Amino acid sequence: MRWDELAFDDCPIARTLSVIGDRWSALILRDALRGVTRFDGFQARLGCSREMVSRRLTNLVESGVLERKAYQARPERFDYLPTDKARALGHVLMMMAQWGDAWLPTPTSKPLGRRHKACGHTFRPTLVCSECLIPLEPGSIDYFDPTAARST
């Protein structure tokens, strides 16, 4: 499958990857959710080319993940602000960080700390079933086509 075809694939993972599937887009989204809003800020933090940042910001804006808002007229400059789509993807990035802490530690890395603003407790992100609230563990999920006829 070609990269530019992912957005139209039936698979929701492929469609998600069409938006944040390359490292630069995911890292720009990470930084935007941590408060970076300006082109120069993204470029400085990532250390990649200006062209790379420009292309990724354009894709994230076109995908509705970031909103471009002018903060200066001459020369024209923009803030790139997270949308509701971006904030929802923040949960995906949080689970990716949890996985990276567990499975890809480095000799100098420290696990990322997380504190819930509402209660003040530190926490470990956990997926739970929306119906019974039991944590979802690897191997505890069956996938199916909800439109397929159910057998009785």
C-alpha cells in the first residue's frame, strides 16, 4: 500500500497513521500538546529541516489536528494550536509513551511521570472496558465486524 493511500483505507489504524504515522508528525503533535505553538519552536525542538516541519504542519492543519491562527501580519506568522482531534490523539501518544517506558528504556531515560489534575494523584495509563471497567490486558479482546449478521 502506498503512503498516500492510507487515508482512504478501510482500516482505522491505517487512516490514523496517514495523519500521525511518521515520526515528525507524531513529535510535532507531542510538542503542540505540551504548549509549543510556533514554527520556530517545533523546528528548534526537533532539529529537522524547516521544509520537514512545514510539510508536517501543513498535513496536521489539513487533517484538522492543528489549527493555524495568525499572530503577526508583517511578516505573516502563525500559531499552530491543538484542536479537539489533537487532544483526543493525546491519549494515543500517552499510551505510546507508556509502552516506550516499559519496552524501550535507555540507560539514561526516566519513565514519564503523569499526574491527574482533578485528583492530584500520579497514575499509570490503563485501558478499561467501557462496560465493566475491567482493565484490558493483551489477549483479552476479540475483534469482529459489527455489521456482520450475528449468529444465534
